Amino acid sequence: MQEPNKKSSPRVSRRFTKGWLIVLTICLIVGLLLAGAAYKQRHQIHQFLLSLREPPVQTVHVTPLTLSPATTTTTPGQVAETDWTTYHDNNARSGFVPKMPDPTALANLWKQPLDGAVYAEPLVVGGQLIVVTENDTMYSLNDQTGQVAWHTNVGTPVPLSDLPCGNIDPLGITGTPVYDPQTGLIFAVAEIQGPAHILVGIDAKTGQIKVRRVVDPSSIDPRAYQQRAALALYAGKIYIAFGGLYGDCSNYQGMVIASRTDGTGSLLTYQVPTTRLGGIWEPAGPTVDAQGNLYVSVGNGAATGGSWDHTDSVLKLSPSLQLEDAFAPQSWPQDNANDLDLGSLGSVFLPNGFIFIQGKSNQGYLLQANHLGGIGGQIQTISVCAAGAYGGAAVNGSMAFIPCADGLREIQLASGGTLNIGWQASGQVTGSPVIGGNTVYSLNPGGGTLYGLNAATGSVRASVSVDATSRFATPTLFQNMIFIGTMTGIVAVQIRT
């Protein structure tokens, strides 16, 4: 006889349901823990996958070159008033030439194609135009004709395919060089295959390499670093700031390196005390005061809570690269988490010891140079750029011109020590500005147009097409001419009055 079907009692059914709920809950918790662990490890996994396609780092053998004592004690070279020997003309990065005529028109004088894109600002040394390219080549050109006087290649640049990320291909000399009149050398940092970063000092008159040394600390992976910031010179030392590649891939910590101009002695190093990131990459490079203190803007770091890791900051470093003072907004954890840090603009020196800084967020800060104030130590918070600021500013007295992503903006420091916002240029005029006479020159990088704006009103005095440039290109002023590095070479523009 067939046994009749048995039905579960309500109590058994409830036990069965409750048991499965417990099992499901445990599975969900385990799944969340595993997902969290995977989230924390995503960078390491990503790096492992990248390492499968990247060639291994090769040991770079660079024969060091140093200056002899006889060379370093010769009579210093002269710097003419019209020379432009560093980013924005001086250590304060003001980019202001008071005795230039204001244009009624701008006209192309000549264009010279070169062997690579020009990201760095051109220099003028002894009437020569000095230009460096991403093909690791330095050129000396005749300023009136563009004719090449000499050119020196210092290495083979690194193709993008050999790097974990980035947006420059190939990667060669990116940061703006600096001229040292004491030695008569132009110093630049080149990324060469290996990869490695080398500091070279090239004779301004002949193009001969006189100084050469590797500037990568032995503890780092050079693939993770990019040298975009302009070099600085003070008291016989070259200062070199490093950040990461576009995309913030790989493990790096922002740092500043210092080398003697004769190429001898140990390197000095300051490294941002974060576990990762904190790049010092602003194109203007370190801003240097009269005592040789360096002010550097630092990008987002790994910390998004807990102890501040000195990222999203302005740091004051002594000439020996000791940390002297620092500032960060109270919002640094959120800024770091959302890539809205202060690292995109060089510090802007204003009269009476004030500094202005604004990064990628819509908040700007007025600081006191002799007391940056630590976290939340600003004197004033003000929104100058609605979409952030990128590059290097220009300053004439109490007026400064900030390269906002939504259009170049004027600010003024009032006598009471507060900032007021002035005019704003059209949204496509976003390039790092310079000032000649009463005219502000700025680029539309994507459209390849140079604009001359009335410094008092922001109205357009004149404009001219100059070919496509990098986002951070900035003009060089010399007599009645303007020089601009482009993605294919160099352009000279004449100021017509």
C-alpha cells in the first residue's frame, strides 16, 4: 500500500525558512567582505595586468659629466634686461614685461617645424631663442628668422606604449628649462628610454653637453614619474619637481630634487609623506622667494581621512629642501577623494607677503607667505575660477591673472589684504597668461589662437592663429615679439602698433 504524502508542519517550515535566511545573510556578508577586499586591491590588480604588457625597466648607464673647477669660477655670463631665462621670466613666475608696446594687431612672423611637440615655454638667452621638444632635443634659433643655429639631442624619448599610462607620446623634455648665467648653461630634464630622467646642462653658445647626471633616486620606479614642472634655479642649485603620469597610475610620491649646477655632489630630496600620489606637477614649477624658499603645490594623495598626508597643499621648502610650513584646506579629505586638489596651479605671489592658490575645485585661498597656517589657515576663501585653475598665473603689482578653465580671470589685492574679482575673458581663452605693457597674452589651446587682452578691461585688442598647442602652453615675450611652442614646433608673432 502506498504511504500517504506527509505535509510539513508549520513549525518545521518556519525552522526551514529561518535557517535559509541565516545562510543567505552569512553569504551576503562574506560576499561584501570579498568585494571590499577586491575594491581595495583593484590598484594592485590593475598594476599587475599593466606589468604584463610593459617592458621591464632597464638599467640606464649614463656617463656623468661635471664641470671642472676652472669652468665654474669663470666670469658669469650677462643676462640682458630683455632675456627670458626661466618660466614666466623670474623666480616669482610673474611673467610681466613693463616696457612692451600694446598691439593694434598681431601677425605671424615665422614658423619653424621641429622634431617633436613643444610643451615647455621657450627661453631667450643672449638674443637666442631656446626651445626643447618631446624628442629630447634642445634647439637654438635665430629670433628674427627661426633659422637653427645649433641643436643637441640628449637621448631617445620614451614611447607611450612603454609607460603604464599618460597622454604625451613620446615623452621627452616636458618641463621648462632654466638658464644659469654663472655657468653659461641651460639646464633641462629629459626622460630617456630605460626609462630614466637625466639632468643636462648645455652650453648656450655652442650646444655642447657640459653636465649630465641621472636624477632618479634609486628607490623609485622611473616609469611612474613625469617631470612636467618648470625647473628653478637658486644659489647654484637646480630644483626639479616630479609628479606622476596623466591617469595617476603606478606607485609614486611627489618629490623635489636639487642638484648642484656643476653636476657634482649628492642630490637633495624632499618627498611628500603620503603612501601614494601627491604629485608636484604644476607647469609653473616651484615659486621661489628672495630667501630661496620654494613654494610648491601638491596634488591629491592617498589619504581621504585620518591624519593629513601633506597632499592637496601648498608646501614651503627651505633651499636645502626641509619642510618649513604648509597649508591645506579643511576639505582636503574630500578634495583627495574627488581629485579636486591644489596641485594644478603654481603659487601666485602678491604684494605684502600674500599668496593666492586655487586648484581644481571652485575654491581659492589667500594665504600669508610667512605663516601658511596649516589645515584651514587661509586668510580668505574666494571662488575665482568656477571650474578650477590650471597652469601658471601672471602678476603686475596688485593685479593677477589666473588661468581658469572657464576663462582667464583678473583678481586684485585690496589695500586691506582682501581679494576682489575683476573681469573674465571668454571661456575658450584659458592659457597660462603673460603681461606685456598693458596687455595680457593668453591662448585658446584647442583652437590654436593667441589673444592680446586689455589688462584693465579684458577686451580683445588683437588675436592671431598660431597652430594647436598643449593645454599648458604659455607665451614668451621678447622686444616686439611673442614666441609660442606648438604641437609641431615654434611660432613667432610680431606685435604691430
